[in-house]
Amino acid sequence: MRVPRWILRAIAAQTVIVLALVTLANTLGGHDPRTRAIILMGDTLVLVWVVAGGALMWRYRDAVRAWMARVPLRWEVKFVLFATGLALVEEAVTTSLTNLAPEYGSQVGVAYITASNNYLIVIAFSSVVVFVPEFVGWMLLLRRYDFTPNEVLLLYGLLGTTMEGSINPSSLLAGFWFFVYGLMVYLPAYCLPPGRPVQTPRWYHYVLTYVVPLAVAIPVVVVDTLAGRALGIHLWTG
């Protein structure tokens, strides 16, 4: 079983259609400033991270892979560090957009697409702290199974989309979350060394790509949540 490219293309087409319809309705309709700002932040995220960021990753993927091959670390370490670095960049984009709420006609803390307008709080108590164990889970899977970079993008995107859906169910209809999350791991997966002693995955191994990262992340989520409460960290305010 291999995930065909047309699935990614279909999700990309869905993203374009959904964003166009939602943005048009937001422009013509009488949405409140908060809703309008959130929609425009989402549009900007897609343009900056998915379109521009994805295009750069695609354009320079071979050059990046050649450079990563020269880094004197085990590929497992490089995969997790590289994915973490990309996650930090993506969260810098989203936190910046949250802080730009006044430019979108709302207020900081009222309209937001991150759990806080404080970057350190976002990465330490909401997002990247959860992503890192998920990347470790993917690294463990890639030690045994030969998932393609497109499959890694799509499958981690599925996990990310459902995580967003647990916060806002409408996110399940927004295909762009597949790419927001998937691009954190696509390039690291593309840079994996050839000739690894791995096996072609069977259908049930694809189920593991959802279960394993989630299972590795859950203990971290519990500890991080308790630490946040002990420190008085408040998320999703406004």
C-alpha cells in the first residue's frame, strides 16, 4: 500500500476552495471583527507557511538533503532536531499573526490562532512541547518502515488536523492543517539516508503512524499541563 499523490492534490484543491469560500463570505458577510481577523490570520498563515514555505522546501530539498548528509549526527537525531526547528519557525509565524490582531481589525487576546501571544508560552505549554515527542514517535517508525516523504507529510498532517479539530471542530474541514503540520516533517523525512534497513509498510503500519506519535506525546502532555497549572499559565484567553 502506498499513499498516492492525488490525495495530497485533492486536499490542496479542497484547501483552495474552502479558503476562497470562507474568505469571500467573510468579505461580503457581516462577521464580527474577531471572526474576520481569525479568518484573515488563517489566510496569511497559508500564504506564508504553506505556499511560500512549502515552495522553498520543494525548491531546495535536494540542496538541504546534501547539506544534512554532511552533519555529523545520527539521522535519528537530525530528523527530530530538524522537525523541531521547523516547528519553531511555524509557531513563530502563527504567534506573530496573533500579535498582529490590531492590523486585522481586532485586538490581541481577542482574536488569535495560537494559545497565547507569548511565543515562549506557546512553544513550552501548547505546541512544540507536544510536537517533539510526536517527532520522536515518527523517528521510531522510520527506523523500521520505509514511509515516503509525501506519506509522512500526509499522515502527520492527519494527526495535526485531528488535534486542531479537538480544539475547534471546524478545523476538520480545513484541509490546510494537513500542510501546516505535514511541512514540519516533510523535509526531515526527505533528508533520511538511503539504504536504511527498513521494510515496506503494510496497511496496518499506517495505523501505527497515528497511534505511536500520539502515545509518545500523551505522557508529555500530562506533565506539561500539570506544570502549566502549577505555574499559573493561562492559555486561550480572550
